[in-house]
Amino acid sequence: MVKFTALRMAAYAAGIVIGLAAWPAAPARAAGDVLNVDLVNEPATLDPHMQANHDSIAVYRNIFDNLITRDDDGRIVPQIATAWRQISDTEIEFDIREGVKFHDGTPLTAEDVVYSVRRIINPELRSPQLSNFNRIVGAELAGPNKVRLRTQTAYPVLLAQLVNLSIVPRAYVERVGQAGFIQNPIGSGPYRFVSWQRGQRVTLAVNPDYWGDRGTFARVEFNQVPDAAARMANLRTGRSDLIVTLTPDHAGELRNDRRAQPVVVLSERVAVLRMNTLLGPLTDIRLRRAVGHGIDRDLIVSALLGGIDRVVPIFGSPASFGWVEGVEGPRFDQALARRLVQEAGAAAQTELVFNTAPVFDQRVVQAIQQMLGEIGLRVRIAMFDTAAYMRRATGNPEESGDMTMERWTCTCADVEGILEPILRSTSTWTRYRNPDMDRLLDAGRSTLDPNARLAAYRQVYELLARDVPIMPLYQNAVIYGTARQLEWRPTPQESMFVNRMRWRN
């Protein structure tokens, strides 16, 4: 348990080294060997249309190509689509790359692109990504190697969202079914699926026939290592070459390590406390506001996160379109929080269940628990593995607890990508239903006029500040640990493209 009474007396800021420290680089390693990557959890699934959590994306994004992608500078660039043109406010046409093959040797065609779009927008699939693509109402062939997409209205975020659309092989998926596809995923990406030892690792092998930049590693092992100390030990002893989800303390430990180094990037991801407004004690707005006033976000960032994350007043990242100034929800005020708890009466006596998973910083979870205890609320932390956590987070409201710790990014540099899934009344993620919010979300995603969009999102944030269905916490700084000889540039989108990594010469 984090003792915040002590932390308030002596908050600290950990020193973080971004990139290389003073130690000379270790000798170069031979190309063509194995890259070992330690994730917190194994993927929830390798079907790219059925999950968007980081541990899943880190693996499957190397198996599949997407329609378009981003380069390391964040620019949208071609991938399976080589070019595109806006036909009208609601139609866009893509030229599909020729000569691309799936890992089973079959050609990737424009029909596979159409199928992939139609699959992910099919409500029966229940894709967790549906809210990011459900403005698409049509996908059809527009000629040889051409695909045309139609949106319900003008959709300014379409290209940014299509960065996340993986292309799957229609014939194979229809032949083996969803279960078979999950067991043996086939894509067209720079690495192909080899095996999945459940609870241990996923193994990929380089695709020798890849049309683009071929990976320099013959094999990649994505290992499940939930314990951060174990990940650190693996990195420092050379058993692993890249590890994820480190704390500022870990980064400080690596600063002078001969083998390893911390690598930090301020991401698009926003940490948020989501509250269940559909049932339970937090249907009472006084308790939601008490929770908001009871959390000292500045202390969490300075004392636990080394001061490298950034407290945000709204649910969004300054790196994303739609960020607005001058709107803020409940500020830290323990006295006010205690009064609101007392006013809520019997509702405040019910224990609040706080769902979490190992991928989240449990020091932050425990700190929130303690802070809410200080204002008179009883909070019980419920820990689940990532797969179970995700099922509850997107399942029935009865299963999702009263609060959940979440970190949101769409890797699309637009707030629409995180507002839609968590706030849209029909989203599988939402625990908040308000027709006024739906109307404002529609306004923000249905015009190509950036000023009109910003005006709509300002109203979204004003409504959130009043209703408090979520409490934004901080813009997440992502800390990796890498072998010193690994050459890799992390991005705010948290991409982990193995074919962009290599041993330093």
C-alpha cells in the first residue's frame, strides 16, 4: 500500500534519461538472430479486429499490414493503400498495392480490403474497435485494385482511424472461422505467426517475401512477464532485449547500466478513472464528484510517476486534435469531497469495487484507493488478468465494477478516437448514457470544419465536467527498457514495429 501521508511530506521527482546514457554502446550483435520482447501479459487475441489493448497490438501489428500507417514522425503514409483521393465529403477512394501476398502465399486483393472493412463494422462481430469505424456505411470495389469507402456523413477522422485497420484474408477467415483464425492468424505483414504457448510466449518468424522493409531479426519472442522486477532482471542479464511498462524508479536503475537503458516517450495515451453511472453507488452524482475532488493528481504524478507524466484537466492529449483549453472537472479538495460523501448518506456506505489489471501501475491504483478512503469511501481493489479485465470492461455493466483504471489512446491523434468508445451510449465500453453527449459527439465527427469540431468538443468537455462519468488523470509517459545496442525510436502512438528495429552497428 502506498502511504500518501509520507509522500505528501517528501514528494520526489525521479531522474529520467531519454535515450542513451553515458556508457559506451555494447558490441554490435549479429543480424538475423532472435529479438526477445517482454510484455506484461500475453495477447488477449491475435485477431486484429477483436482487440485493441497494447499487449495484443504489439504482437499482431507485426503479423498484419494495415490499409495505411504512420511513419516514425507520426505522418499518415501508404501501406496496403498506395494512394487515396476524396471523391466527395462522404466518399474516399484508395489504390490498393499490387504484388502483396499473405503468409500462405495467396495474393492480397482489393476484395480482402473490402472484406476487412465490412467485417470490422459488422455489429454481429462485436469488435471493441467498432465505434472507431461505425461511420463507414459502405465498402465496395471501384475498379481494378481500387476500393471506395462511404461514410454516413462527412467524417474528418477517417484516415486517422484507418491507420488502425488491419487487412485479413477473406478466403482463409471464411474457411477456418473466427476460432481457427485466432489459433493460426495469417496476415501479410513483415513477420508471420509461428506458435503461441499460452501463458508464456508468442513466437513470430520473419517473412522472407515481405513486400516492404524486411525485418532484420529471424525470430521474435513476445514473452508474458507480469512482474516488473522479472522484466528488469531479464533485460539486465541479456535474456530480453526490449521490455515494457516501467516506472521512473526502474528508469533510474537503468541509467548507469552497461547492458541496458531507459527509453521514454510522452504518448497520446491518457490515464482515466472510469465510473459506472448505470448502476451501483456511483449513479449518485455527489459521489462521482466526491471521487473527483478526492484524488490528488499532482501528487500522483510528482510522487509516483517521477514528474514525467502530465496532469490533464480533460480526457485528451495535447498531442491530439480536439484538445481545448479552459475546461476542467473537479479539482482536488478533500474537505469538499468529505462533505459530498456525507450528503450522499447511505449510498456512500456501500463498498466500491475498483477493477484493475497488471498492465496498470498498481501504485497509482493503491494511491487512489487510499485517497478515497481518506474522504470516507470504502474501496476494494479487484485484480484480473488482462483478458478477464477486458471482458468485464466491455461486458455487462454488472461485471465492470464501480470504477476501472484505464489508459486510452486511439493512436489516431484525434480525441474522437477515445471519446467515442468510452462515452457513446451504444458503445460496448460505455458506463454512461446521455443523449446530449451522443448529439455532441455526432457534431464533432460529422463535419470537415475544424473550428466547428473544436466547438463541439468544448461542449463535450463541459458536459463531462458537470456529469463526471470519468476522471481524467494524466497524459501517460511510456517508459521502455532496451538493450543498449538496440536501435529503435518509440513514437507517441506506442507502435512496436519490429521491422523498424535493428542492432546498432
